[in-house]
Amino acid sequence: MNDYTFEDYKKIVEEHLSDFLPDIDHKSITLYDSMKYSLMAGGKRIRPVLLLAACDFCGGKIEEALPYACAIEYIHTYTLIHDDLPCMDNDDLRRGIPTNHKVYGDAVATLAGDGLQSAAYEAMQRDVLLYLDDLKALKKRIRASYEITKGCGCRGVVAGQIADMEAEHKTCSPEMLDFIHLNKTAAMIVAAIRAGASLGDPDSKMLEDLNIYAENLGLAFQICDDILDVVGDEKKLGKKTGMDSENQKATYPALYGLEASRQRLSELTDCAVEALSCYYDNAELFTSLARELEHRGE
């Protein structure tokens, strides 16, 4: 495994992020501009970094994982564009700049999200087509693209989003709250880890351990987001706070209170770290990331 830090992987992602966008006819250049506006606006790049790191961790070549790492960031960005729309959360700021629809309008923003989603599938399938004569490599790539597609679809992000919307202004059960978070947020983190691992050669235990780590990290990540929406610094976060309360969202602080939410965040982070403890220094990036995400915004 390469001795790369999170920032090393992030730099690789940033350098190649636009490489896999399809060529777009100049007649529809507004679509391309809108797509790139949100895609290149910065961000933590957690999902593509986790994909590259998981591939590396499992003995794969990170350069071969790049189409999938960029694809998952295209999908993540599309979900943010759509999530910010007036018909969803109606946010004005994302990553410290005006949201896509505030710059390009609702219709163009919607199409930019659609374009990024299809660009992700095109990037992955274009790579798959390069390995039709190499069955082992082909299977890895089909598995990776499947994990990403499943994570962002009606058994993942979309399922979480609809449950999140329908839970607004209602009393939410603990089971439904976990369903929302595990799908809306954790599903794509699990997808990133599993897709990256698929491009390497993990044994069944390694894959299961990574999966446990990803589920706990994903749930912890969203709980931390919920907490920061209550007590976070708007300037540091790059987006408005207090929106969950304003929209009467189903969140951990709303259901359990801040202190219980912080305790649950700590427990989930410990579970994520413990899942990979048997790999010692080889899992340092994953475990340190979990700890850093637990304390972000402090």
C-alpha cells in the first residue's frame, strides 16, 4: 500500500476530476458551465479519496480507480445540486458560494445534476469497455460500477432523500431516522469503500471489515452534520446553519438532543476505528479520518 495521506489522495482527485467529463457541444455550453461550477467548487472529496484509499488498501492500482473515484464525486455533486433546489431544501449557499440554482436558475441546475449523473455512468462504462478481453479485470470494474450505482439509487441516496422529505414536520421514529441517515449519507460512503475494494483483491474478511467501517463512518458523518447545523460556524461550514430546524427535519439533535447525539457520534466513530484495528498502521488513513470527522467544526 502507498504511504499516502488524505491530502495526497485528494490532490490526485483534484488533478483528474474533470478528465472524465464527456465532451459537450458548444451549443449546450451552459450545461457544461453549470456542471463545472458545482463540481470544481471545492469540498472535502471524502468519497473519491475513500475509493482510492480502499483500492490501494486492497492491493489495487489507484490510477486504474480514477474513473470510479471521479464518477462518485460527479454523483455526489449532482445530489448536492438537487438537494439545494427550492423544491428540496431550498439552500442559498454550498461550499461557501451561491448554490447552482441561484446562479443558473432552477431548470439549468436540475439539468446540470442530470448531466453529472449521466457523466458518472459514462465514465465508468467507458472504462469497463477497455477490459472486454480481460475477464478478471472486467469483473472488478463491473462490480465497482454496480456498487456505486446501487449506492446512489432507489436503494441508497434516493431512498434516503424521499424518506427525509416525507419525515419533515412529523415525529420521526428512531428506526426511520437511522434509515434516512444510512441511505441519504452512509450509502455513498459504503459504495465508495466497496467500489474501491472491488478494484483490488480483498478477501472476504477485509471486505466485511471495510463495510462495517464505512457504515459506521457514514452514520457518524451525518450525525455530525446534524449537530453542526445547530452549533456550527456558518463561515467554516460554507453553508447556512439552522436549516434543519427551520425545515423541521428529522435529525439526531431533534430526536435525542445535542448531548445524546454527541455520545452517539463518539460511539459510532469508535466502532469505525475498531473495525479496522487489526490492520494497524495500514489502516491509519481510515482511522485518522474517522477521528477528524468526529471533531470537524470544533
